[in-house]
Amino acid sequence: METNVPLLDGAVANLECKVVHEYDSGDHMIFVGEVVAAHVPDEPIRKLDNFAGDFAVAEPVDD
């Protein structure tokens, strides 16, 4: 871990970022980050996809 932030267990991937720009946009702020570390699990994770208004579980494909 580069930034000492909590990472989500079971996520397809985790990205650690540092803020490089902040923009005031009226009633909210826009933050632009630079990725400083990326983490993917050792084992594939099943994830839920949405396509054309329907949900499906994506399964890894063995080569």
C-alpha cells in the first residue's frame, strides 16, 4: 500500500491515487487524481455487469 488508505476487500481492483488538481464547480468540487498504485486480487473475482438494462454475472474464461 502506497497511500495508507483502506482498500475494499472483494473488489475487482483497487486504485490508490493522489490528488493533483482540485476544481471548484459551483456547488461541488471536482478532484483529479494520479494513480500511484494498483492492486488486483490473486484469484479472479465474479462481478456483476449491467448491459442493455439487464444484469449478468461475468465469469472468468480459462485459456
